[in-house]
Amino acid sequence: MHRSELADFLRRCRARLGPAEVGLTPGPRRRTPGLRREEVAQLAGMSPDYYTRLEQARGPRPSRQMLTALARALRLTDDERDYLFHLVGEEPPRDRSTSGHVRPGLLRVLDRLFDTPAQVITDWGEVLAQNAMAAALVGDITARPPGDRNIVRSFFTRPGDGSGAPGIFPSEEIEEHARLHVANLRAVLAARPDDPGPATLVAELLSVSAEFAALWEAHEVAVRHSSVKRFIHPVVGTMELDCEVLLSSEHAQRLIVHTARPGSESAERLELLRVLGLQDLAPRG
């Protein structure tokens, strides 16, 4: 592990980013350019002390999950992400499996969607990034441990927690959501049989969920496309939202954007959710 080079690289990447570029409010009394250390730590989901030690060339060796989180927080390009992994002595992720690295351009789009829920997920359900509105709508999934951020796993193993599982959708629509999750996952597994992510998820759910196993046996295949969904929010109520699915074929990622039709009651409730933000909202799991 090249500690001094890693520290210098992190400092320089942090210095070139402004708060507005990552969806943060600049605030007063910002004496130096770039992000603060605690802001990078917040974006990466790590403690400020841990990140500070990395920049001071005295921190422990980061895990692969932590390196991926740092690359996302610092908006690194694919080449820069690979360099980050090499500095720590890790082999960079390869395109053969689904990459957890979200391209900087896609993250910038996400940051600018401040008034509508949006998130980046893999085609097999791993939530990679959310804006504040998405966290307010379905819960801050990216704050969970790395192994607990898959909406398909949550749907079939953690009912009622608000992460795409029963409780956030009307009860009469749960069966349809379950069927589409499984049909989409079957299509993904067929397209990338050597990708360990979806293959492991399927094996896990077949062993723990009778509902998933029954739907898998039905052998339905469907790729998720744009649709209309109803969400039940504990504070603002039920909203009917248009779900737009924008594909990024390079890393098998999807930008999911939810909007309300102008002038509708759902639009008013979505605006109320924007005003409330994450403050005073009950935990969603």
C-alpha cells in the first residue's frame, strides 16, 4: 500500500471538487477550495477520523467496498478509480461483473435532480447512489452496510421496511412488484451468467424465500421499463409517480427518476416532501 501517494491523491481529488458539484450547500466561511474532509467522509459513508487518517498517510488499508465508496464520493473517472485501487494494492473491478462505480457524469445528473426522487441502481437491484429526495421517499438505503443495499433482497427478506418491500406500496400491487423483480432478475442472470452478483443473489433467495422460489419456477422474463407507481409515504400520503428508467449499458446501471404530473395532488405531495426533506421524518428502516 502506497500510503503517501494515496494521501496526496486523495487531497488533490478533494481540492478540485466544490460542494455544489456533489449536491452540498456551500455555506459560509469556506477558506480553502474544494470539499472539507468531513464532507468527503459523509459522501463515502465513513467516519471523518478514518478519512483524515488516510489523508495523513497513517490510516489502515481500505477495503474494496471503501475504495468504491471513495471513488464515488470524489467523482473519480474509471482510470482514476483503477489508480486508487492500485495504490492500495487491490485489483480494480473488471467489466465482467457489475461495477459499483458510478460515472461522474451520472452522479452530476443525480445531484442536479434536487426536486424529484432519483437513484442509481444496478440492473440486479444494488442501490449505488441516491439523492435526498429518494432517501426521503424510500429511506436512505446507501447508509446501510454494503451487503444490505439490494432492493430485491429487501423485498423478499425484509417485508415492511420501506425499501421497495411491502409497506411502501399499496397491498394490492405487491404481487405485481414481486413478479417483476423476479422476471427482471432472470433476464439479468441469463445475460451475464458469470457475474457473481446476480448469481449469488438468486441462490440466496431460492434458499430463504418460498415466494421467490415459486415465482422463479414460473420462468417469467421481463426487463424493467418506464412505468407508473404508487408510493405510500407515512408523512405526505400516497403519491402516483411516473417512473423513468434511464439505462447505462457500460456498467449495467440504471438511473431511476420519479416525477409527478404537473398540477396533480401527487405533485403537491411531492413538493411537500421536498420542503420537509429528511428532517422530522420517521426512520424508514
